[in-house]
Amino acid sequence: MSTSPLNRESEQGVALIVVLLLLAVMSGLATGMALNSQIEVAMSTNEMVYAGARAAAEAGLNRAVTAIVNPANNGENWLYGADGVAGTADDGNMGYVMATFVSWPETIGVTAQYSYTVEILDDDNNALYTTPLTSAQLAQMGEDGVSTNNINDRLVIRATGFGPSGTLVRVARLLESVDSTSPGTTTPSYSNPAILMNGDFAMDGNFNIHGLAGNVHSNGSIVVTGSTGNVQGDLTAVGTLTADPGIAVGTQTGGAPTINVPTVNAADYMAQADFFLNADGTMTIGSAGGLPCGAICNGWTFSGGEWSISGNTAPDGTFYVNGTVSISGSPGSNASPKALSIIATGSISVTGRPFLTPDTTNNASLLQFVTNGDLKIGGAVDVNAPNSVEGKCMVREQLHISGNPTLQGQIIVQNVTTGILSNLVTTNTLSGSEIEYNGSFDPINTPIYTPGVTTYVNAVSGWIE
């Protein structure tokens, strides 16, 4: 049997088609394999970069945890950052407590392809959530929705790792703190100045405050005018202290600690009175309802609610006066001062040239003057006679000393400025006087409270992707 040329040509054409098809299939397989290899390589690269970024994030997180649980860092307000102030750019930035930290982002690795940052967030910070927390969720968490106010002692440490091609991985852990505060301590602080002022004090002129306890303290501010004054001890003020450098003074200190000023109330010393000068003009022995004191109280006169000594006669004793007091005469002498102490419900004004010393017969506190109002001393008042003892002047409202008086003892001014009884004096001033105080009275105890130390135990738990 023979094949025609036509048939042979037809068979050859089919073979060519088959070969071409096979070549196309093999080419497609080769292309697919090449593409698959490229994808595999890309996937491997992405996995490697992701793993590197995650490792960077975990490295930062572990460093932060190490720093936080270090007892040396206990007590930090983590949410506020290095400046300790809420609402600033470094809020939550943990870099300042991490060893060898330079700046964010912190790079790692030989080629520095990877880096991380670490922040600490309150667990109610909406930056941690896809959708904002609801009120019910906040209540369940025990939080208030303020990202700088950690109420439930639970925070989130979040580290972000960075890699090539914009790769970013975040990991986080929970931080819970238990704080405990040790009891505070109170230590006594004793002060015994010649003048203790619970308010602003102006001093000028040729004053001289001396003695073993010749100190001046104000719980307000002190202004000293001129350079002729002398304070043998210290001049201290809780507020500002303005003084001419030329004045003689032990030390000058502004911003000093407060010293307690006792409450001044004439009625507290009523039991020490020998005689009562009553609001109705009567004078009695022992109490308002006692026997008339008669000639024993010679020298006192009464007019319009004011008891006064205007001559050179005055009795000895401790007088409780219901009303104001004015002494303008000159009873006593340097050799024989009048042992006269006055406790008044109103103001006391002393001028003229009286020679006085505290009464010691029934006056256990050695009071010179006690007033629920103002104390104004002027002229040449002398309560510093050679045989006089140190007395105490206690003023509820304001003090004014001027002229050339000499006083021996301590002056305490409460400086009450509301609901005042008198406008005899409106500011606390001293000028041209001599005050000697050697510390006869008990020091004033002003306890200094030192708050307890708060320590924290920080526990890190959980893992948040």
C-alpha cells in the first residue's frame, strides 16, 4: 500500500501543532515556576522583615519591663514622662527610664535596619482600641476616660517595632501596681522669738531688738526701712523679706517655715485677774460679781466704755477689763515700777511715761498686756526697769509700736483681720523702740510633719498583640 503525498503532508502538520502545544505548555510551566519562586522569595523576605520588626518590638518591651520592675524606679509617674507634667509632648514616653537610652526610635542590629519605641498608656486610652470605650466599659474597668489619670492602677506598656519597607509590629503587656505608704512622722520644732507675728510686718527707725532670744519672725512678709535698726538674733519671714543690707542682724531669711501662733483670747486668762473693771463702770475684787475694790483700784477712771489711767497714780495687780484701755499718765518710776498687768476684751493704748512691770502675785503666765483688739504703744513707755521681770504681750488683732518705748519680754500677734473689734491700728508696725528678750517663756512647739514614703510593687502580666 502506498501513501499519497497529500496524506504525508497532513500528518506532518499535525505533528507540528502537537510540538508547538507541548512547547507552550512547558513554557507556561517554566514561567509559573519562576513566578512562584519570586513569590516565595518575597514571602520569605516579608516574614524575615516581620520577624525582625517583632524582635525589635519585643526587645524594647523587655527593656521597658526591666526598667519598670527595677525598685530604683518605683514611684515614677509613668504617664507624665520625664517632665512629670501631664499634657506635654513626652506623656507616656518611657525612654528616660531605660538604660543607655539616647533618643527615639532606638535602633538595634549591626545594620540598624530595625528600631523600636516604647510608650506607656492608661488602660482607658482610646489609642489602644479600634472604637472608643463606652461609659459602661469605663465603669467596668474602674476608669474615667482621662488618659493621664490612672485610677485603677493598671497601665499598658506598648512597644512598636519598625523594619524595612514600612514594616510595623506592635506588642504590649499589662502593668499593675500595688502602692503602699508608710506612716508619716511628726518632729517637734521649738521657737521662742522676741516678736512672733502672724502676718505682714513693717519695721523702721532706730529699733533695737536684743537679748538671748532677740529674734523676729513673721508668718507673712517683713519690710525693714532704713539702716539704723538692730536685731541681735535672726530676722525670718515665711513670705518675702526686704531689708537694707546695712541693718545689724544675725541672719535674714525669707521663705522660712511657719511658726504656730497661739490663739489670743482674753477670757482664757480671766482666772489670773485680781480685779475686774466692768462694762457698767464698776470695779470689783475677784470677779464681776465680787466686792467693790474701793481705794485699791485708785487711778482708774471710766468713761464711755473706756477705762483709763491718765495721772501718775495707778494700782498694782492684774486687771481684767471689759472694754478698751488707755494709759496716758506716768505712774511708777524706774526704781519702783508699777506691777500692773492688763487683760482687756478691747484694745489697749499706752502712751505717756509709765514705768511698768508684770504683776507676779496671781499672774502665773507673767502677762503684761493681753488684748482682743489692737495694742498701740508710743511715747516713752518703760517696761524695762532694772528690777522688772520679762512679761508677755499678746495681741489678737494688730500691733503698733512707735516713739521711744523700752519693753522687756515677748510680743505675740495673732493678726486677726476679719470680724475685728477695733480700728485703733490697721497694720503691724514697729519703729524707734527697744525690746529685750532672753527667752523666759516656754518655746512654741510647731510640729513639722513629714509625709510617709510611697513605695510601689509593679507586676507585669499578659501579652497583647
